[in-house]
Amino acid sequence: MDQENVINHNYHRLAGKGGKGRLYSFLVLIAAGVVMVCFGSLRSLSPSNSVGSANQTIISEMELNQEIAVGGIMRSETGEIEKTYQEGEKPPQACPT
Amino acid sequence: MAVAKTKTFTQKLIPWRIWTQLSFLLVWLDPFSLRMHGICAPVFHCYGCPLATFACPIGIVATSIAFGIVPFLAIGIIVLAGALLGGIICGWICPFGFLQDLVAKIPTPKYKLPSWAGYFRYAVLIGLVLLIPYFFNEEHFLFICQVCPAGALESRIPRMVKASYSGNEIPWPNLIKSAVTILFVAGMFFIHRPWCRILCPLGAVFGLFNRFSAVYLKFKPSECNTCRVCHKYCGFEVQPDHKPDSDNCVRCLDCTQCPTNALTLGTVFDRHSSKPGT
């Protein structure tokens, strides 16, 4: 394959990636991202409270992220996700780092 | 073959990269103590850091999986950011990449890496971020946060300093984390962006998005005279004229200094010519 053919070959290979195929892939990914962000923002989770026995607090995924960042939840021996501190207490400020 | 005499818009952007990184650094370092850890920023910045505005998406994904929860919010943010910008996030926005860029400016001998070194990132992503949290838990010694050098530099070391000043027991990092951090810090002086190119799981994801992102590196074969100047400009051993959508590209745009302007920044909304060579 001479140099011009190599360039033309590359052009055809790249044109597909920069053309409509790329635009449609982008739109599909944006739609998927928006759906996941909306679903993640709206859904609720209910970790049990290891300190306060049976009290279950319903939290959003954002609150869950906040708790993860301060070591506020852990998995119990039974496999349940539990809060590690009571309402009004300070979180442990410990994370896996 | 006409040689360009004026700078393109993309070439004019290059000097602004360091200022863009610096501006975003101010956003990530939580100057107003907002502590918005409920939301992930699409960059590598440990939420254990006393100065972190947002949560680290990799830490949130791995920990959520360890708890048996699918982190839709974090994955959605990564997908949205990747679909819009791809590797531009690594090259222009990520604070950990910025740190490595700054250290790379120190005049030490720099060694090249083979392009296959980038595949280790996928091993880290699949193994340490997805499989180990799923099959074990966040206490496992190979859990991503247990080995992450960003966690060591941004969170562990400040905590160790604080503990030593206050007379408390010093929270030493484990052996693997210490080894990875020491190798990473030493590597920064001799390899351009060692973390991003060999181990970063977030970089691996955004590298994949280079194929689909709205903003991408556009190669115009009709302008190329195969001078291979772009190969010399690239600090990541990417061949932009052959693989402009390479997984290893962080879109630093240095290759767009091509004398014939064959490489520019394009978007999915640009109009495309229908014939090669036009």
C-alpha cells in the first residue's frame, strides 16, 4: 500500500469515527448518563443502624456517598449495610484511605 | 501542500492548558469548605483529603460495589463527562494529572513507555475497582483505596502529620500502599504521568470514551505530509496521525502544533466532508 493509499485508508477508518456514527454514539451515551444520574439521584436506600438497633433510615444515593466519604456506613456480619454512628453524633471521619 | 502560517484555534488553546488545570484545582480544593461529597467530580481526587470539594468517583464506585450497591449516580457522572470530553478531562481538568505535569517540568531524564503499558489500567479497573470489592470487601489489601497513591498523598500523609503533632498514634499506610506511593513519586521524575499511563482506572475509562466523545482530535489526511512531527510532540508515545482516538491520549493537544494543521480539535457537530483528501 503506497503512502497516498495509507492516508486514504486512514481517512475512511477515521471518518466513520468522526461522522454520524460518533454523533449517535455520543447521543446514546448522554442519554444513558442522564438516565443513570436521574435514577441515582431519586432512588432511596435503607441502611440499618448498628448502634440504634432496628431503626432504619432511608437515605438517597447522594447521602450514601457522603456517608462513604466519612466512614459513616459499614457492612455488618449479616451482610446488611449499617450506619456506624447515631443521629447527632460525629461521624468517624475514617475511610479506606 | 500548503503550509499553514497562522495559528489555529486549537493551537491557541495549548498555552491555556496549565491555567485551566490551575483554575480547576481551585474548584477541587474546596476553598469555601462546601464538602459536597454526595456528588462525585469526574477526576482523581481523594475524598479523604481535608481539601476535597467532591467525592472521588473510583472510591465511591469501589466502596458501593463492596456494599452490594450499584452506584448509578457516580457511573452516570463518569458517563456524562466521558461522553462530552473523553480524555480532555485527564489532560485539562484532573488535579492528579496536573501534579504529574508540574513534576514533569523538572529537568530530569524522561523514559518512554511502550503503548501496551496502558493496558495495566484496565487490569486495575476490572480487578481492584470491580472484582475485589465485589468478591471480598473494602478491607481487602488490594481494594483500590488501600493501594491508591492519591489517597496516600492527599489523605494519609496529612493525617499522619496531624497525628504526630497532636501526639496520637500515627496511622501508617500498609506496605503495598507505601510501595506504590514511593514508586509513583519516584516515577513522576522519570516518566511523564506514570499514574495516568500505567495504573489510573479512571483514565482507562476516559481513554475508552476517546472513541465516542463529543470533543475529539480530528485528523485531516489531506493536510498531512507524513512529516511525523506530531509523533515527536506527543509525550505519551501516541501516533496521532494513525490513532487520534488512542486510549492513551489525554488530549494535551501538543500534537496539534503540526506545521500543516492536519490535527485540530473537532466536535461531533462539525460538518464532515464526504470525500477523502478534501
